[in-house]
Amino acid sequence: MKFAVCLLAVLAMGSPFLRNYIETSENLEKAAELRLLLGPEGLQKVTSSTPQDRFASLIGQRNARPPVVAMLEAVTRVMPDTAYLAQLQLEGNMLQVQGVARSASDLIAPLEALPMVVSAAFAAPVLRDPATRNEQFQLTIELASGTPSEVEPE
């Protein structure tokens, strides 16, 4: 009986600390997610003084970019079946894409036709594999700024 009373007393004293620890962990996870979404440039723009203002500023910056899932769906939708993506990297409004295609030059026009894309260009020379006749490419895609509803794919 004494053990149960002692255990309850310890739990009662420790519960505020545990709750604070859990809330801090959740806030750190949210901050890490925002750092990944915004990149280094976005974090430098946050100059508000209170944590709530900084968090609201980060959310606003995140919402000013196209949703990552919608962007990924749109890019993969316009890729021909003879192309595949090996790597995507999003920093700010710039998307770096690496992959392999039967004809890399045929990728630019469909990408630039997307409403969320400002421009698409090769970031490096296209390399042709003589054995498979496929081309390795690296593209830099500039994404439009604006609210997600303005840049949603059709």
C-alpha cells in the first residue's frame, strides 16, 4: 500500500515535467519539419520576436510555396513513361531534378507548361549511355511563388 501511495506521489510530481517534455518534443519536430520545407533562405526571413510570431511567419512562408505533394504529382504526371527520376531536391522555389530519359530534351516543354513552373532548364550537360541509348539529365526548375490555390495543377 505504501508503495502505491509513493508511486502515485512520484507520478503526480513528475506529470507536469513529462507533459512539458512531450510538448517541447512536438514543437521541435514541427520546427524541424518547417526547416526542411523552407530551407535556409526561408529561416533567415523569420525576424519576429515571440515564438508564436516566428511560428506564424514560418507557416506563412511554407504556405506561400506550392504544396510538395501537388508539385511532385504534377511533375511525375508530365514525365513520359520512358523517363524516371532518380533524385529531387527542393530549396526555396528551386527544384533540382536528376534522372534518366529516352530523350531528355522532350522533358522541358511539358514541365514549363505546368502552372506552378516558371522555367525549366538543364543544370548540366546531358550524358547519353551508348549501350541503353538513354540520357542522364539534371534539371533546375523554378517554381512560381504564391498561395497553393494559385499554383495547383489542373
